[in-house]
Amino acid sequence: MAFELSAALIALRLHRPSMGSALREFLWFGLKNARACLFAGLFFLAVFGVPRAGMLGMPRYDLLLLIALAIQGGMLWARVETVDELKAITIFHLLGFVLELFKTSSAVHSWSYPDFAWTKVHGVPLFSGFMYAAVGSYIIQSWRLFDLRIRHHPPYWMAATVAIAIYANFFTHHFMPDLRWYLSAVVLGLYARTTVVFRPRDRDCTMPLLASFLLIGFFVWLAENISTFFGVWRYPDQLGAWTSVHVGKWSSWSLLVIMTFTIVANLKHIKERVHVPA
């Protein structure tokens, strides 16, 4: 009995990650996250760094569009991003831009872009879609860098249906009852057992997928606070003086992250089932 107990303790010690190993995994986790945030990080540095008056005679919004295109082109040229990933990111850009057109319309007026720009369409600067594309870029890059695997993913058609409902509710809640919390409850049930497996360096780690949705949504909410502080766009209650974005927006961004993740997961699922000749 004593021999068996000793053998079990030795095995536990051999397989237990050391403090140094855990620290290395944590450092690699941070490095890979920074790498996954490459587009988002560079783009938001430009958002915060470009003066409101613009530079070299070019309005700020127009300059931000050129910078976003340059970052995207540079990532593609350096093979940091693939053509397929660029296609997916373009989808996020279009979905985000359509939402911006609706939210800034005279009928809704949830927020506005007060500065002049040549590249505005119905009051929305073209660069704005890249803010949504940045979230998509992070998820796509993380999937590859962390070798993400999803356990107990719900049926793809169910996940897609909920994602469509989430996107639709961003429009319909202005004229119909807001279904945000009902959709959140559905998401909670749908992904309750779902975990994401990721590898920072050479050890697999796991976390509930719902937790990752909330964490990403929280950091996007923080970025939104900084963006409105610098006057990139303004909510109606920020026109007189800046106030922090209501914490309720955190739930909206988390739902948007769920929608973005679902698009990425479904695209990868479809591609796995399509034979591509060598």
C-alpha cells in the first residue's frame, strides 16, 4: 500500500507543471495574444494617435481608412494573414458597416461621427467597418496561433440561427421589444457545456467558451470608452461632455463577439468538409 502511494505521488510530481513551466505558458499566452491583436492594436493606435484635425491636410477619418487598408495590405504581403482570412474579415467589415448606417440614421441616431470626411457614406466614414473587422481578425488569428479546438460545440445550424437572431436584434430592438436578455439565456443554454482548448506553448489549456466571449466583449467595451474619449464617435449623452460608455454595452459587444465567433466557426466547418485538390 505504501509503495503504491509513493508511486502515485512520484507520478503526480512528474506530471505536475512546474512554476517555471506555468510561467512560460503564461508568457507565451501573452505573446500570442499580442500577435493575434496585431491588426486591432495597430489600428486602434492610429485611432488614438491621429489628431482630430487630421494630418497633412487630410481629415482624420480619411486618414484612418488609408491606415487600415495599409495595415491589412501589409499583413497580407507579410503572409501574416491569408487570402481566405481576408475574405472572412471583409464579411465582418460589411456587416459592421451596415449596422453603422442603421445606428447613425436620423430615425435611430444611436451615435454619430461629428467630423468631416471625404469618405463618408450617409454620414458614416468607411473606416468604421474596420472596428468590427478588428474583432474578427483577432478571433481568426487566435484560432490559428493557439491551435483552438472546441469541445461540445452545439449543432452548427443552431449556433447560426442564434447568431442571425443576435444580429437582427441590433436593428429590431429600436421598434420592437429588446430580446437581448432572452437571446443571452439561449446562448447560455446552447454553450453551457462548450469549452475551448488552446495551446499557448506546448501544453493544452481549457476554459469555458462563454467566459472567453465575456472577456473579449469587456476589452472591446474598454476600447470603445477610449475611442469616445478621443471623440472618434459620440453617443448622444457625450455631446456636451464625455462620460463613460454605459456598462450595458458590454453585453452588446459580448453578443457581437458570439456572432463573430459563429461566423468563423461555421466557415472553418464548411471548409473542412470541402475537398480542395492539391
